Amino acid sequence: MSNFLLKPDVSHSKDEGSNPDILDPLRNRIRISDFYEEYALITEEFVLNTVTVTVISSEEDKNLVYFDTDMPGDVIIHWGVCRNDIKNWEIPPAPFPPSSKIFRQKALQTLLKPKADGSGSCGFFSLDKEITGVLFVLNLNKYTWLNNQGTDFYIPLASVKSFYHQRRKDLTAVEEQVLSIEQEFRDGNQQIVETHQDCYQASYTDDIILAIRNLVTDITSERCKTEKCKEAQESILREIEKLAAQAYSIFRRSTPAFIEESVPEAELSKPSKKSCSGTGSGYEILCQGFNWESHKSGRWYGELMPKADELASLGFTTVWLPPPTESVSPEGYMPKDLYNLNSRYGSMEELKDLVKRFHEVGIKVLGDVVLNHRCAHYQNANGIWNIFGGRLTWDDRAIVADDPHFQGRGNKSSGDNFHAAPNIDHSQEFVRKDLKDWLCWLRKEVGFDGWRLDFVRGFWGGYVKDYLLASEPYFAVGEYWDSLSYEYGEMEYNQDAHRQRIIDWINDTNGTAGAFDVTTKGILHTALEKCEYWRLSDEKGKPPGVLGWWPSRAVTFIENHDTGSTQGHWRFPSGKEMQGYAYILTHPGTPAVFYDHIFSHYQQEISKLISLRRRCKIHCRSMVKITRAKRDVYAAEIDDIVAVQIGPGNYEPSSGTKKWILFAEGKDYRVWEAS
């Protein structure tokens, strides 16, 4: 929607100096309120905003249409319906949505409701199945309209109806019960607008709509792919349907006309085993296959080779390898010639052999790619290192203009600067083309299945989306590292702002990549170190990290080469590591285990938790029910089949109809499995 925002101005004429109405066209139009004239286009404003329209088939006689936009300010949707291909505007049948008024007996004007986070507006309409399409334009203010390059936007509904009926043939009886969706308005509590004959009834909940919006992003990213991702799209649709069923059950409680029917969540929450762009199957268990010292032997690839069988037997599905390129720093995070894969970890041939060996034992391999910065080969006339050699011979145009140390001639940075090396300008087309070609070459030549993306705070996530769509990784995760919120040296309870920044980056990638859940790691630190386990439940009784908002994109971890190892920048509380693993290996999200921990005295305990996760089919979207979050104990049930407790306090899972069997225990943690 980037170039349709038009601000009309008056056309000029010979008499404009003597005509006060022409000199003041706005005053003229206000006085003659029923007269509209189209003026010549004088100025254009180009903006980067989006409007998303989602249509979901409900029962046999309803389509549910959801509008979502990130445009600022008040947005009025000027809309109508049509019943045939002629596309004549009609007023939709009553009841009308709230904040609607009839315009000239042909359309409705509905004010979209602002979202609580200030990121735009949204609205939700219910329409009869006999309606074949929705026509609309957007009104941003009295003189600014948004249309489809001079015509009305048109959303066909007939195809939705046929799609719905086609899907019914393939759905199970359980899945057929959950084709509804509800829209959220936040006011601190759930809001219900009563409707019987002439009112509009809906129930809006924060958690349901947040999950639905994220899943809509999921399926939007899938549409960029071909037929091979059909199974993944079906999986996302099933997840949307499950969440919609929760909203629908609220709606039914105040509407006796509907028949109450139970929906087993387990049937709908399991993701497809098929992969989709950058997000894997949902059952990944990641091992970081190196630490900060791994480069020192000069033959790390050879040392890791015999461990492939062991990692497979422990239950890992994916391994993350260190940066493969030639680098100024021995650890690999200051890359120089991107196509030179002879590094301090070993040669290119040794790397290819290692990747091949992991594939033989059924483990996929992530390459650690540094896209934010690159070290130069030569100095310019001023003695500044900003001329690149190797296969990618860039000059200073490839460096952002606001990098204070390297005299770049590119555009301003789209993120934060990394001051130790030239920051690459991803807005340059030649840079993006070269990086996409390089990633595709790594996929083909080395056999990498996906990426760990270093320092993604340095450039816009939209560029990451382009790189991932080009290279088609099985799995991708970004390192978006940011400080949590503290007050007077104490971590604040509410870390929503922190996790929102990570969510925003994931949104910028269009959901094609996950991100390390730094929020969860930080909260676990304080909760375990200070015996404040109440921190592990947010204000809505959900997990307080990215895990609680967008679990399918949260890669949970407790340690890595930066935070632990010999660097120790943010080491997990000593002696409490297994509490951390008991948490992330039983909860949704994609858990990552650090090399130093799996090859230590913790191996047996970690292996046991991995085996339980795999046997019980815990996955990235598994359902969490927090049953206790007190000072000295945290407990939760996952998918009604696994219960976990961490902390020194006492806890036993409720018996009820289930029989819980203690499966694993250690210092201040216990895990049960339902029999």
C-alpha cells in the first residue's frame, strides 16, 4: 500500500488570483459539503504502511472479515458489499459493527478501533454467505483517502466459501467445529457488546487475537512459497481455528442459539511435520555445536565429526556450527572474504564432510552468518579500511553513511552500528544481490540447512526476509540482543517492552525467522538467583518472555558462547542450570542446549528431558497452563501430558482424572508424565 496515499490540491486557472474560492479550496469544499470534485494530482506522499484483510469462513451462513492496519491516527473504512460480479455498492444487512454510520444509503462508514500498543487500528465484520464481495476505501482525514490506484479495493468472498467447502471434505469431525474468529479490543478487561436482533455481538480477548495475528503473519509468509508448503499452511490454519474456537466459546456463552460442542485442543495444536520457510517442523531441538574456545585447535570440524552419532542418539534434531568464513577475529565474527571458507575451525572440505556426516545421522545444520558487518582488505586514500577484496569487491558505497569510523558513502543505517567493523548498507541493491547469492551458494556448496543470524539489531528485519526468501532455509534464528528493563538496579517485573522489541523484529521479517528468547533467559536469571519464581508468570498468567506471546518463533536458551564459556558476559546462575533446562525443555518454543552443558556432568539429566519432550511430542506451540508461581516454586502443565516444577518449594500436580508419574528429578526440579 506504499504509493496510494494521495493528498488532493486545487488545479490552477487563469482566474485564480481573483477568485477567493479557488484561493481557498478547502473553505469552498466545506461550504458546499455535498459537492465533490476531483482535482489534478499535485503532490504525492510515499509511506510504508500496510492493510491486511483476513477472511475466515465460520458457519454455513457467515464469513468473518478482519481488517488490520498500521496506519497512524483515526482510520475510517468506507465500505459496502456486492452480491454479483457487477460490484455495485450496497449497505450490508444489519446488525452493523459499532461506530458505524450509513453514507448515502449505499455504504457504511466504520471507525476502526485503535490497538492498545499504538501500532494502528483494526475492525471485525460478520457477513452473510450470500454476499460475494466487500468493496472499500479508507478515509484517513477529511481530505485524505486511500484507494486502489484510483479504484475501490475489492475482497472476493465467493472463493472463501468454496475453499471452506473444499476443506470440509478433508477435515476431521473435530476440526469442522472450529471455523470462527473474534477480534480484540483492549481496555484492561474483556469487553462484550450485546447483540440480539439489532446489536452487534462480539467478544474480544487479548491473548487470542495476539496469537491469531501472529499466525496470520505465519501463513502470509507461507504464501511466498510454492506448493511444497501446502502442509505447513494447513498446520497454521488449524492453529488459527483452535484459537478461534476459544473466542467462539465466549461468544456462545451469551448466545443460547448456538450448540455447545467440545473441541479437543490436542488434535488442532500439533504442527505439520513438513518444513516451512525458516520455521522448521515445530519439533526442533537445537544444539550449539561450539564454544568461545573451539577455534584454538584449528581442527574443530574434525573434533566434532565423531560426536555426530552421540548428538543424534541424545535426541538433537539440529546443530548450530560456528561462522565458516575467513575472519579477522579467530572466532569468526569479523568476516572478511565471505567466499573463503578456510577458517580457524578447519578447511572448507572438512566443513563439507562434517555437514555431510550430520545429515547421515539425521541432524540438520545451521550456519552462523554475519550479515551486519564485514572487514575490509584495503585502505582508501585517507588510510581508512573501507575497500573490500576477495570475490565481493565492494567499495565505500557498501558502508552506511552514519558509521563514524569508516567513511561510508551509502545510505544511513537501518539499525544499530557495530563499531568494530564497517557496517554494511543493506539498502544497496548490489549488496543485497551479492548476499543472497552468497547464502544460496552456502546452501548448495556446503549443504547448510538454515541460519543463525548474528547481530540482527544492526539492520532492518525486512532485509532478512529477502535473504531468507532467496535462500529458503529450513530453519533460521536471529540474535536480537537487547537490555531488559531495570529500575534502581532491580529487574522490573513487567518485561513486555523488551519482548515486544524482539517481536517487532520478527514481524519485520514477516515471520520467516525466529529469535533467541533473551527475555526468558533474563527473567530465569533473576527468578532462580533471587528465589523469585513468581516472575515466571506474567500479568495474564502466561510465560513472561517471547515464549508467552509468539512461541513458534521463540528459541529458548540459558547459555551460549557469549554469555557463558570463557567469555562469561551473562553467565546463568551457577548450580541452577538444570532448573533452566527443566523449564525450556518442557515448555513450547524451540529449546537450544549449549555445547559446554551437553558435554558435561549434566548430559544424562539433559538427555532424559529431551527423550521426554520427544516421546510426548512437545512442540513449539504446545499449550502451557501455569499452575503455581510463588516466591519459591514455579509449576506448569504442558499439553495436559507433562508437568514440571522448579524451585525449592513443595508442589505436587493435581490428580483429578490423571495419574502423574514422576519421570525426572534433580536439584530443585521435578518433571512428571501423565499415564
